[in-house]
Amino acid sequence: MTRLPRAVLWDMDGTLLDSEKLWDVAMADLAAKLGVAMTHELRQSTLGNSMVDALTRLFDAAAVPAGDRDLDGAAQWLRDRVSELFADGIPWRPGAQDLLDLVAGLDIPMALVTNTERVLTDKALPTVGANRFAVTFCGDEVPVGKPAPDLYLAAAAHLGVAPAECLVVEDSPTGSAAALAAGCPTLVVPSDAPVPSVPGRVHRDSLVGVDAAVLAEAFRVAGEGLDRPAVGD
């Protein structure tokens, strides 16, 4: 069998948990409060973004003047709304729980790496299982969140593994860009927004059926792609 990664770094929303649908509701509610309709294109532009980036896109769409933008207030309103939605339960993405168990059984260390803020991540961790991960890093715990590489670089450093020896599992264009910028081979399973196919990424429609051989092959192919120049991102 092809060599397995030395660590697996997991995104959360849309990758492990089908929580983007809950974020869809909260973002649409906030957009309505700002007087703008949440179009498919606007929602896709916010997927995987940090809180500030997502809210900035909403304020832009609503044409809210710079001086009238209450980022702190909007962020707290969104946190409260998402917390309400999370409290009713968060469904898993297909195949995610089985793959987590498989990777754990292979004794490969794992990290949870999410742009979601710590206060909301902690509400989702009981579903995912905090004990599965050697470390969790959240978007408000690094200087710059995804699509910057900071989160993935921090996770790799904490585990003592070079980024090229880690396999990232992602669903969004923003998160996949962060993994690529960090130099991590990436397994992409898109949820709502399409992710460009470029060297360094391997795409699958689902995590269902991913076994050790598939995981190793994805790591090999994506890793080899990192050595080739990308044709845009």
C-alpha cells in the first residue's frame, strides 16, 4: 500500500458536520435584518470564510456605509443564532464518522482546523468528539484565518509534522486555498460551493467508502501535485 500521511487535518463545517445548512439559515436571517436577500451566489461567497470576511460580504451586498457597520453587534447576533440552531443537533456529513474512526484506528494523529470561532466550535465538539483530536485550532486563534495558511501551519507545527506530510480534508474553496497555501496535500469533498481542481488536490464526491488504501492514494496523488505548478486557483 502507498504510504499513509503522518497526520490528518480536518475542517469541520461542511466536511465533518453538515452544519453549513444551519449556517445557511442564520446567514439568511442576518441578511434579511440588513435588508438584503441571501442569494445563492452571496451565500457561496461566504462559505468557509472567517466571521469578519463573511460579515463584510454581507455588509457590502446590503450597501451598508462603512461608518454604519456594526461588525461586533452583527457577529454576536450571528453567534447567538447559530448557537440556537446547533442546540437542536448537528448532522454528520456522509462517511465522515467512519473515516474518523478509521484514521484513529491507524494511529494517525488528527487535528481539527476550522475557521469557526472557538465559542461556536466548542458547541459542535460534543457531536464530533473532542477526544478524537490531538489539538483543535479555530479561526479566532491565529493572526489570519482561512484562506491564509496560518491555521494549517499552526496545526502541523503543533503535531510536529511537516505540512507536506499532512493530509487535509476540506470542502470549501476558502479552506482548500488555505491548505494549498500551507503546502498540505488535500482531499476535497465539496459540500455547497465548487472547488477548483488544481495540483495538490484530490477530489471525491463523498467520504463514504474511503478506506486506508484510498486515503494513502489520495495523499500520494495530492502530494505529487504539490510539486507541479498550479494553473490558477
